[in-house]
Amino acid sequence: MRIEQFLQFAAQNALVVGRKFFCPCVKCRNGRQHSVNDIRSHLICEGIILNYTEWILHGELPDMPTVSHIEHVDVDIGDCIKDMLHDLGQECFWQADAPLYGKLQSDSKKPLYLGCISFTRLSTVLDLVNLKARFRWSDKSFIELFVVLKKMLPEDNALSKNHFEEKKILCPMGMKYQKIHACLNGCILYKNQFSEMHKYPTCGVSRYKVKDDECSDDATTNNGLPKKVCRYLQLIIRFKRLFANEHDTKNLTWHADSRKSDGLLQHLVDSP
């Protein structure tokens, strides 16, 4: 019964290529495509991959409920954007990004084209970026999509011209991070006492990439491309973003403030 339920869901939601789907059996492991009958036989004989609980290759999105509990929920994207801008505005009071925030507000009110009432410049970009993330589109395919959509819409449309311009629109929503060069073998981070080094003495691997006609010892310029980069997500900025949201702030209070003190050990925090 569950196999038929899975096949029915895949037939309605999955991307079909030549009437074939990815087979999630233990042997194929979503690496081969077969017809529905072949997949049914594989699942009966071999079984499904145990950790394949979200059927992302068969039409299920990461935030979708399971097949037996599918419900249609109407979400007003306008309200979501309004709440998001409110949270970002709270954060911009103590950041130097207020001008960028003003640009973001402007994009949230600018119609996609003259007379359009369903989409703004910001909502369109957000919808497209969400699709890119959910279905794992490559940057190249995403850029090509922008080119096609730009031609399909009226000439005075406000859609971004390319992927780079779209990133600039969403810039205020992102959070800054610090790039730190790292040893290719994971020995050290090139910071503090190691910041001026061009290779780590223990493993002898160069910090920078070198061309085929160059010797690794010649790669002693700071203008070279690093072989490995660590991106450090700064905690203070993320704490500010969390506390900018009124709903999240209530969940960031001290754990003991709202707990019942009835003398019973219900959680580890109740222990002496």
C-alpha cells in the first residue's frame, strides 16, 4: 500500500524524463531512472533507502508534510514580506545598513511592470530565489531563466537583468561573514600568528593556488587565490537578527523564567 502511495505521489509531482523517475531502492539509490513498473518491482524486492524520508527527487519540497497529511494552505506573500521588512528595519536601527534597507522597502512597493498588482520587484526575486534553492538549480540555469523572463515581460519591467543584480537587491537580508584562508589539509587557519605565512611548515602545502608553469615556492604573493577558504559566521550579527524579531525574542529568554517549579524532575534543567 505504501509503495503504491509513493508511486502515485511521484506520478503527480515528480519531474518526468521520458516517462521515467529516479528509483529510490537500496541498489539504485536515486541514481538511476526507471519506469513506474520497474520501480515498483525494485521497491518490493530490494526496499527503499531508509534515510530517504523527504522525497525531494519525487516532487516533495523540504517543508511539505507527508503524503497522508497533505493540506492546502494559502499564504499571503505580501504579509510575509511586510513582517520580514519590519524585522530587518528593527535591526537596521543599530547597523549602518539603513540606506540599503530603504532601497529594500522601495523594491517591495515597486510593481514588476506597469499595471501589475500581483508581483513587486522584491516579491518576484524572492519567489525565484526560493525556487532555485528548493529545486537546486545551478547558477548557470538561473541566469538563463532571468534572460528568458526579461524578454517575456513588458519592456518597462523591473526584473533584475542578471544574477548579480538580484543579489544586490537581497543584500540587506543577508548577514556578513568573514573569509579566512585555511590550510588545504586542515592544519591551521591563516590568522593571528599565521596570517603572514604562505605555507604551513608541517605539511608544506602552499596557501595559494599556483599555475602549472610555476613552482609552489614562487606563490608568495598575497594576490594569489587561496586553495581553501573558511567562512566564519559572526555570532553577534546573528544574535541581533534573532532579537530583531518580536516572536523569536520571546523564545530567547532564560530557560528557567517560564518553567513550572513543582519539585518534579521533568527536564535536565530541573536537576540541582
